[in-house]
Amino acid sequence: MLVSISPRSSEPIYQQLYDQISAQIIRGELQADAPLPPIRTLAKELRISVITVKKAYELLEREGLIYTVVGRGTFVEELSSADRSDRRTEELVRRLREDVAHYKRMGLALDEIIRWVRIVFEEVES
Amino acid sequence: MLVSISPRSSEPIYQQLYDQISAQIIRGELQADAPLPPIRTLAKELRISVITVKKAYELLEREGLIYTVVGRGTFVEELSSADRSDRRTEELVRRLREDVAHYKRMGLALDEIIRWVRIVFEEVES
Amino acid sequence: MLVSISPRSSEPIYQQLYDQISAQIIRGELQADAPLPPIRTLAKELRISVITVKKAYELLEREGLIYTVVGRGTFVEELSSADRSDRRTEELVRRLREDVAHYKRMGLALDEIIRWVRIVFEEVES
Amino acid sequence: MLVSISPRSSEPIYQQLYDQISAQIIRGELQADAPLPPIRTLAKELRISVITVKKAYELLEREGLIYTVVGRGTFVEELSSADRSDRRTEELVRRLREDVAHYKRMGLALDEIIRWVRIVFEEVES
DNA sequence: GTGGTCTAGACCACC
DNA sequence: GTGGTCTAGACCACG
């Protein structure tokens, strides 16, 4: 599992973790029942607080993306492909709604938004 | 000048004000040297604190979009249409870059983003 | 008498008036007993409030630079050349003290200040 | 980090803080990534409001001199020595231009200004 | 009437 | 513990 964080970002670190890990699970890059790194290990690797990692894992668990076996560790939940598709959509739409509302408020027409999305999409690193 | 705020949004109120007013100036809807509502008046109308309005005005002033004459009031700065176009693009691209990067990280293709933007655009309030 | 104001400056308008008029008197450009423009006239010319002009004239009178004859108008006070020289110095030093203190706080040595004063002096309009 | 304020000065407290801290950063006295005192601590030390300190920090951040990591604290931005030199000059010249313009308007010759700067420099506290 | 500054104090999110 | 936001209210200078 690969994650990277930018501590200076305005997005909270636990959110960055959640976003990246959930995306990998939903895209199917992490197999069902595969183990996630132990909280302390991941915290040490990323040089962040254990509490922060724990918060991200808790979020993932509450969303049904991972499960914990006390004393054994944390594992990827099994998701049907329908599940995965639904979750992806749901998560996505929630965010898009906010963003698009913002563009509308800035006075952008639908065509303009799409035009800019095309332009920016290629330049962006990921 | 028309502004509206949603106190429940996660976006700070002063930021909402800044966004809306700057958009109107950049779109040229507010004439150069036109007076903005006095901070106290606007605060009362929106039922928020004077200080919150002031913070928005401070941001606008620091961006060179408005100017203040103490004891007289606050006014729209004169912007060439080239200026306006530049600022609009700059502001927009900065934001789009972040958003699109996020969608990419979540594993979305360009087509998918555009498809969803179309769908969401209509249902969104403003 | 020639005065010009910049309404956007952070320096109050009445102060701008005071500075310019007092400088002209102290430099001897305005003869003793020469009439100053009536308050209302000057206010109209400069498109500012009568109150503002009045405030400047009051300051000048309090400093003994002008005198008022009710019903006749306002006139330049008679100053001995010693007087003029004293006032000029006094006024100047008060201001310089603040400015120089600021440069010192910014970590500038005496030599540096002088070097920069020389450079800037020529470029400045007046 | 050493700062001192004079509450009686006409210069706003937050501006005094900004001036002193920015000067230290630009002079390179504060190392990159060194932590600034927490706003609450500094406020208590100086016996001023937290908000006043925050305002100074906001200014510093907007000028790119410090950066904030929410929940962790505030830190000195990394500046190349070229950067530092540029900023110092820029800030200085902006201010000097105003001051010198004022002296010129008061009818002072270059020699006189320099003579008085020399005299005043030593007596000034800091 | 206008904005500029400062205050004390509250609540929140994050680490 | 950290900073981020918002509040109500005060006092001042300016026009």
C-alpha cells in the first residue's frame, strides 16, 4: 500500500490518508482480506502521530471498507463490484456537488467548466 | 450588490463573501469606484458580525479588488478588462487544479469527470 | 497658494493640507498678512468637506502660522526668520525621529540609511 | 525570538510585531522551519490579545515569510538569501520613498536630510 | 456617518 | 497542546 501526505496542506492529514486508502480499496487495488500496515508502523513511516492514523482507520472502518480483528490487525473488507461502484459514485458526487456549486457561484457556465477541466486535467500530476 | 451566505457550509463565511464579491467585480458587474455597502450595514443585513464582513473586505483590498477611504467608505477598484480576465482565470485555475487532482487521485478518468459535472450541474442550487 | 491632495492616502486629508500650507509659510513663500483662500472656496476647489479644511486651518492657527479676523478672513502670520527656522527644525525632527527609529528597528545601519536616502531622493516626485 | 512593543505608539501593535518579526526573518536571524511562539503564548508574554498576535502572523503568512500547520504551530518559511535581500530592499524602498517624498514636500534639500538623519540616529532608542 | 484597532471569550478541528 | 472562526462590544480618528 502506497500513501503519501503533505503536512502543509489545508486538508487534514487523516483525511488525506482516508482518501488515498479508500480510493485504492474501491478501485480494487487492495485485495479483500489483505492486511493494512499496523497503525504504529504507518505512523512511524509517515512521521505523524499514531492518533492521526487511528482516526483515518476508524473512518475507513465506519464506512465498511476495512475491518479489525483485535490482536491480529486490520484488513480490507470484501466488496462486491456493485458495492465498489456505488461507493465510488456516492463519494464522488458529494464532492462534485460542492465544487460545481462553487464554479456556478463564480459565474461559470457549464461549457466553460468542462473546457477548463479538459485543460487542467492533463497538467495535473495526480 | 447581491450576496447570500450559508452559515452551515464548511466554507468560512468571510470566504463566501470574498468569493461572491470578487466574482462580481471580476465579471465587471460592479462599476469602478462604485461604493460597497458599509461593513456595519452588510453585517446587519446578513445577521453576522461586523468583523466577519471586515475580514472579507480586507482580503478583497489586499487582492487589489477594492480600496478604502477611511471615513468615506469602500469602493470598487478600477480594473482593465485584461486585468479582470487574468484574475478570473488565475483564481479559477488555482481552484480547478486542486479539485481535478483530487478526482484523479480517486481514480477518475477525464470522461467520467465531465459526465458527472454535466449531471450535477443542473441539480445544484447555485 | 497651491495645494493638492490624494484622497486615498493613509495620511488624513486635513494633515495633508496642514503639511503643505505650513511648509509654504515656513519657507516664506507666503507673505505675512497675505490672505488664505476662504474655507468654503478651498473646500469646493478640492472637492472635500468644509469641516476638513476648517480642521487644517485650526491646526495652523493653533501653531501660530495663521490668524483669523472674524468677518474678514484668514491671513498668514508674521514670522521672524529665526522663528521660521526653529519651527521648521522642530517639525522636522519630530518626524525624523520616528522614521529613523523604524529603520533602526529594521536592522539598518546609519550608512545604509544614508545610502538609500540618496538613491531614493532623486526618483521621488516630490 | 525577541519582540517588544510600545502600546502608546501610533503604529498599531500588530504592525509593530509584523515589522520586527519580518525583519528578523529577512535578516536571517530565524532559521528556516524554526517554530514561532504559539499565538497564545506570545499574547500572554506581551500582555496583548491573542487576536492581535494572530493578525500579525496572518500578515507574515500572506507575505510568504512564515507558514502554518494547523494543530502543530507556525514556522519560518525557507527563503533563499537572494529572496531575503530582495524582500528587504523592496520593503525598505517602499517606506523610504514615502518618507523622503514628505521631506521634499517640506522643502528639505538632500544634504539637510542626511545631516539630520545623522544627528537623530544616535539619540533614538531603537 | 465611515473604517481602524483592540479587547475578552467562546467553540471547533486537528494532532 | 496547536491554530481557525466567529461573536459582541468598546474606543478612536476621520469627514
